[in-house]
Amino acid sequence: TEPRGSRRRSPSPGRLDVSSSRFDPLLALYSPRTPLPFPAAPCFNNLAEYESFQRGLRRPPGRRAAPARRGAPAGRASRRGPPAADPERIQRLRSLMVNAGPEQEGAEGGTARRRRRAPRNVLTRMPLHEGSPLGELHRCVRDGVRINVHIRTFKGLRGVCTGFLVAFDKFWNMALTDVDETYRKPVMGKAFYAEPQLSLTRLFDRLKLQESSGKKGADSKTVSEELALTNDSQTLSLRAGSGRGRAEEERERQKHLGRAGEKKTPGDKCEADVGSRTAHTEGDGAGGARARSQSRRRRRPKVDYQQVFTRHINQIFIRGENVLLVHLAH
Amino acid sequence: MEVSHSVKERTIAENSLVILLQGLCGRVTTVELRDESAAAGRVTSVDAFMNVRLAEVTFTDRQGAVSHLDELFVTGRNIRYVHIPDEVDIQATIEEQLQAIHRVRYFGGRDKGRREFLPAKH
């Protein structure tokens, strides 16, 4: 097809005509009067866009039971995948949709066409997870349920954040308000390998003990007895075998040191330290020996790496990767 | 209100809570890293992968050593917490950022210009 007017102006008409054999692409790019063979053709960024555009043309006739305006018969036949499941599935999906109403209007297609079917963003996606654990999270947002988020360190539990959930997303990133965090700094060095798994009970028992020891003015005997009691009463036992092996070793040494006397000896200092760090083990009959090691540790002015901290933060964002589990408080 | 120039980053941000962090640009906050260190400073930018740039930073090492840095870049994966300033309204910030993306996406009017997502023509 010869473009209008180009015969007069362009040096040789064939060079700007896409369908001609003398088409010159470079000239076409730079020429101000390159004629477009199909000026009204829609532009796509990639093949996927083109495909979804085509699908978008085919889908409405199927859903609205209107006569198909476009699409080859071959295409229509190929799209008839699972016919029985489709209406049911569409119903279920439709019940989940936020803007379900206006879309089904067939008469809308004329002048006042909606700009988008329905906005899909982080806020509209929050209610969509009904029936799944994330749906439970959405319930917490809606009903203002206080939740406990367990935070992880590289191995095991770091602590708990308790607060009200404002927003979340599919990665379990969460925005919380009125947060109380109870946590413990991770232990480093040799004790890292000997450390027994921290569980929530242990964490809070330790915290309670710390608080009570602070209030009573570090009465070591009573506190150490309490610690022995709580350790025996713990029921959770999730330790790895290797951790238990080393811990039991330390405890054995601890017993000997304990029986030798309550005096601090510089030589035994580091051993006792490591031993005291593993003192949060359970199921052990030697409560008495451990009690003596606890009292030794508490009297020492050194930094206690097992100390539990608490703090209050008004608003916090948690990256979902660090979330161990979410516990709903009733 | 700088929206990312990349369509991919915009959609990732739009569908996740990173957009809340992007709304904190220009505010002074504390970012706690997963290795127990903390960086307190002004948020310059946050991208869709939660990589954060901070300026005028007080960086507290995991051992507790404090240092001052003019600029700090934190990889998204290394972040554990981001403290949100008290004066920030979470819902409102998210909505503002979503509106900014909406403005960029529909820039130039409905029938003009090259569109990001083509509507299905009936």
C-alpha cells in the first residue's frame, strides 16, 4: 500500500514502506514522515502483555455469556479446559473479590469504562487470604487481637514481640503497634555450640527470675533454689543431641566444682561460666549442685550473656524472614 | 515521594509492606539488623527488596561499639526491625504511597501515552 503524500516528498517511496523489498530501517527510524502501516495498533512491552491482552478479549464473552466478538474458533475451543470446575471456581473467587459488584455489569462496557478492574495492592490483598493462616492474621488486624510474634535468631528463638497488628503481607512482614519485646542477646563463641535450645517457657522463667532477683536484692540462695525448681518443672524438651552431650559434660564438671565448695576460684572461672550458661537444662536430678553453681554466677559482677531484656516500642516493622511463629492471645 | 522508575519494583512494592518503609523516607528511625547491630539515622531511600540507605547514621555494632557514618547501605535481608516514628500513621502512609504509584502509572491521562497495563477492550 502506497502511503499518501509520500510519493511527492520522500526520495523513494519504497524505502519507507515496511512491506516493500527496498525498506530502509535506518531511514525509517530517522525520517519524520515514516508512515505506519497500522497506526491504531496497540503497543505492548513484551509478549506476555500481548498474551494477556488477547486473553482479556476472550474472557469477558465467556463470563458474560455474550456472543464472542473476537477470537478464532480454534482459540475458543482450546480454552475450554475444565468446564465443570470453572463456574464454581469463579463463584468462589468472586465471593472473595473486593469489588465484585461493578465488574459483572455487562452494560458498563460502553462509555464509563472502569479504569481498572479492582485495585490490587497490599491493603486489598490483606482480606484475600480467607481460610489460610494469613487469613487468621487478617482477623487479628480486623478485630484488634493482641498477638505474640516469636522472633528468630540464626538458630532458635530470640524473643517475643507482643503487640497489635496493623498490616501484614504475604512475606509475613508485619507492622505492629504498642509492642513489648522480651528477648535475649544471642550467645557467642564456644557456648554457641553448647547452648540448649531456648524455649518460651525458659525465656520467661529466666525473666521472672531476673526480676525477682533484682527486687530481693540478689539473695543468691533463694534465687538459685528457684532456678533449680523451674528447671525441673519444665516440660518442653527439644534439644539436639549434640547440644545435650556437651551440656551434660559441663554439668558433670559443674557437680564436681560445686561439691568442692562455693568459693570462687580463678582457674575454674571460665569453666563455671560456660557451665552456668548451660544451666538451663532440664530433666536433671542434680538440682542441688546446679543451685550452687547458680549462686556462684549471680554473685559474679561479670556480664551475663543469658540476660533477658524487655523494652517497649510504640510502632515497629518486622521483616517476615525473622518471624518464627505468631501466637494469638485470647 | 520518589517512586521507583522500574515497573517491576513498583509492583513488588505495591503488593508488599515495603511500601510502608518507602513512606518513611526522610524520617529519622532506627533499623535493627539481624546480627543484633542497630543503625539510627535518616532514611534516604528504600527499594522494593527492602535495601535501605541511611544518612547521618549512628551505628551500634553488635558488640556495642558506636560509630558515626555519613551514609550507610543495608541489604534488605539483613534487616530485622525498622522502628517507625510515633508520628507516622501506618495506614495513611501506605495509602499515600499507593496513590503516588497510581499517579505515576496513570500519568498523562487515560487515552494518551504508552500505558503500563493495557485494559481489555470489549
